[in-house]
Amino acid sequence: MPARKQSAPDEPSTGRRRSGRLSASAQKSSYFEDPHDSEGDEPAPKKQRRATSKRSSKLKDGRQDQYEEGTADEAHHGAYQDGHDDADDDDDEGEDDEDDEDDEDAPRKVQIIPLEKMRDTGGVDYADHKVHRNTLLFLKDLKANNKRAWLKSHDGEYRRALKDWESFVETATQTVIDVDETVPELPFKDVFFRIYRDIRFSKIKTPYKPHFSVAWSRTGRKGPYACYYLHCEPGSSFVGGGLWQPEASSMAKLRRSIDRHPDRWRRALNDASLKKVFFPNVKAGAAPDAAVKAFVGRNQENALKKRPMGYDITHPDIELLKLRNYTVTSKMDAQVLAKDDAQERLAELIRGLHGFVSYTGQSSCLPLDQTNGYGR
């Protein structure tokens, strides 16, 4: 008779095997959790979340703007102070996180902000070649009422002003290209600085910049090249060009250019069209160093207190070498941009900047043996 098979002994009923994790809690770590790793454990009960009606969906500072970018905007072009504020435009990102930490059972707070009536055009049509007076009035009002609630209530006025500025900039881009053919025809979003300020580490907590601004260069508002910059703000408008705090590699090339070819810099800064607009106080017939002195005086912000590494304190152009900004600017009345000849006036200013911007850009980006302009 064949041997009878023996059944395996029953294992003692000890319940479900405990996890080898340090924590016996059913909740997984939010820091080390792999969303695809669900082996061996039953899924933890899903946490009930309240309806997603965050400010980010409808009331997040107009961030549904069609021109918003995912990167730090305006980290900056490398030319003007405007870019520093643009280093984020994500000034209230933390607010949504705070909302998530609120008690889920707390009653939801809903704030209804009525939209204000838009300003009358005064019988003046909007035109691409100039800025409408209502756009300037909006910027003036924004400066006096720099609060999120105010901008939300004037959302229609803001978007109309932004659209007006966009059409003006698109026309102005062609004006700049006519003067400097190295500037490409880039889309508006690549040359425009948004109005949102990064207030996370700022003592000034106003959330918006009360101006519109734009920078044209070979790579738009970003990149290593010198740019043409236009700043539209009632009472504080200006136009300028050059490099604002370039990166270390570009700065090294600039200083090497100053050291090896000081006469080229003097010729660039003594260009007649540049001096006429940007150095009006330098007398005609003055020595070349007069324009250099005026240029150094205007760029003292952030200048080095001591000599830059690798250069002797007795260098004849040590003050020029100490600079960290290489820019020229000229104040202007914002009303100039609202006149029919706005493009002609802008072209005149760009022509004055062209030689300086071209030479500065070449000096900071190209090898010395490839730098063109202003002789040896």
C-alpha cells in the first residue's frame, strides 16, 4: 500500500506580518515616498481634501497672464536693475502652502472683489506706434495703489494697458532692428519684464513694479549681450543701454578689453551721437578722459572698493576696471511715448546707443582678436 501523503502542518495564525519599517504608522513619509512603490503594504486611506478653490485658481495676482513663464523671469537680462525684481515674480508662492496647512474643517473664506469700470478713451484710439494716455494713467494709479486687491479690481484696465504696451513694443522692435540689425525679431514675451516683484527677501513689500519695461539684445531680455533698455514710468521714464552686472566670464573679458585696448573704449565713449544724448554735460572739444570720467561717475553703484584681482592699483584705468555696471542712461518724459512721433524719438535714442552697445557687447562676449569697431 503506497505511503500516505502527509499534509503540511498549519502555520500558527499570527495575523498580518508587521512591516520592517521603523514606523508602524500606516502613513508613509512625505519626504521619501515613491508614488509608484506600493508593494507589501495596503494603501493608506486617502486623506480627504477640500475643494480646490485656492487663490491660485482664480485670484492669484493675475498669474493666468498669457505671458507668464515657468522660469524665474526676469532672473535678469544682465543689463538693468529691473531684472533683479524679476528673479522670481513668484513672490506669493508660499501663500498657497499656508492655505493647505489650515484646518480642513474651518469654513472657507471667499472674498468677492467687484471689477471697476474701465477709464474712457477720451476719443483717442489705441495705436500700435505709440502708448495710449490711459496706459500711462494706469501706471500712475498702480503706483498710488500698489495692492493686490486694487489690481484685481482693475484687471480689465491692467490687461488693456498690457495689450497696448505689447503692440507698442512690437512696433518699437522693428524700429530697433532698423538701427541695429543684430537684434532679432523676438516675441514680446522674450523682451518684456513682467510687473510682479519678488518680495520674499525685500523690505519693500509692494507686490508690483509701477512701470513697464523692455530690453532688446541678440537674445532678448536674457543672455550675455549688451542691450537697449526702455523704462516707461510716469515721472521716472528713461532709456539706456549696456551691461548691468555681467557674469564673471563676461566681466573678465570686459576688463581685459579695457586693459589691452583703452583707446577703443575712449573712442566708444566719445562717439558724438552718444555724448549728445547721454553725456550732455561733457563739453564739446573736451579731452577724451572727460567722457570716461562721466561714465565712471554714473556707474558707481556696486563698483568695487578695491582693485580687481590681477590688476595693479596704479593702472591708468583702474576706476574703469573697478566697475561692475557698464551702462548709460538718459531720462525722458513718458509723454514722449504717447505722441505720434514716438517711434522717431526712440530711433534717435537707439542710434545714439548703437556704437556703445555694439562695442560693449562684443568686448564681453567675443575673443579680443574678433572684436570689431573703433580701431586699435
